[in-house]
Amino acid sequence: MAQLLLVEDDENLAETLVELLELEGFQVTWVSDGEQALDATFMHTYDLLLLDVNVPFVDGYELLESLRKSGDETPAIFITAMSDIASLSKGFEVGADDYIKKPFEFDELFVRINSLIRKRLKIKDNIITIDTFHFHIDTNELYKDETFIPLSPVELKLTTLFFKQLNTTITKENILHELSDGEEASEGALRVHINKLRKYGLPIQTIKGIGYRLAAS
């Protein structure tokens, strides 16, 4: 399930978008200002950002520019009433991947969201591939060549997170937060699970002092 961050201060629009996106199978976090958005991106890893420009405290441009400077390459779509060339230009200059003008048709937004997510994950037929490993995102199954690899619930969570963030360093804090609903969410337990995934052959790299990344060997 793809996770989206929606930054929108129009409560009515935000509630409508959350409802429609969740009906399409997305998991949506909604915040109404830029400071909350920065906190959310620190605590969670998202598959896509939906950003209004004119939000309180830290506007959408500043927010995305800050994220890009910190190395966050999460795909981002600006949703805004502004459509002049200067606004469009600034949006893309700070790192936007797409831009949609209010009011918009939800079907159009849905197409744009899916396009960016599939492009980022390099999905083909709902399968993400790295080296000889294939992760089926529709069934949450991992294969090495044609051989199915059975995973424990925690290993599956980790595997899903790594494949959804291919070639991206994920901090230990983010990983532990994703696992925090279980009692094994500790650095020691995390290392045990990482080592087991490595024994299967997954090319998980340790980024010293920061976290881990799944990258082609």
C-alpha cells in the first residue's frame, strides 16, 4: 500500500482527497501546514508528496526545497490555484515532479500519482526487481529467480520498506518507527533481521551512523 503525505490547509478539500485516495487503496497522512509536514517526513518514509503551495508557517516551495537539500527525493506534486509561468517555474526549480491546478478532476490526479509512483519504483507488472530478486507488490511476496522466499511478518515489513525505497538510505529511526507496533523494535533486533535478509542474498548496505539501503550489488 503506497503511503502519501498530503499538505493542504483547506479542510474540506483535504477531507475529500483523503477519502477518495483511501478508497483507491492509498494510505494518507494529512497535515495542514509546512512545519507539520517537515515533522512528518522526519518520522515517516512516504511514496509521494501532495503539496499545496500556500500553507501556513513553511510554504510548499520552501518545504520541498528543504527536503530536496536534505537528500529527500520522494516524488512531489504541487496542487495549487496558481498557474502563471513564474509559479510553475519556481515549483519545478525547487524539485517538483508534477503540477496540477485547482480545481482538478480526481481521476487526473490519480493517474499522475500512479505514474510517479510506478516511475520511482520502476514497477513492471506490479513487480520490483533488483539483481535476481523480485518483489511482488500486489501479493507481498519475495522471489529469488523463481524461488519463493518465506518471510516472517517483521522481515516482510523490512523487505517492503527497502523495495519501496530502492537505492535510498533509510535512517534507523525511520525503520524502527515503521516496526514500532511490534515489541522487537530495537536496534539489536533490527540488526538480527537485517542479517537474516542478507543471508537470503538481499544486497542491503550499512550506511555507517545513518541507517541502511537496498542497492544493486
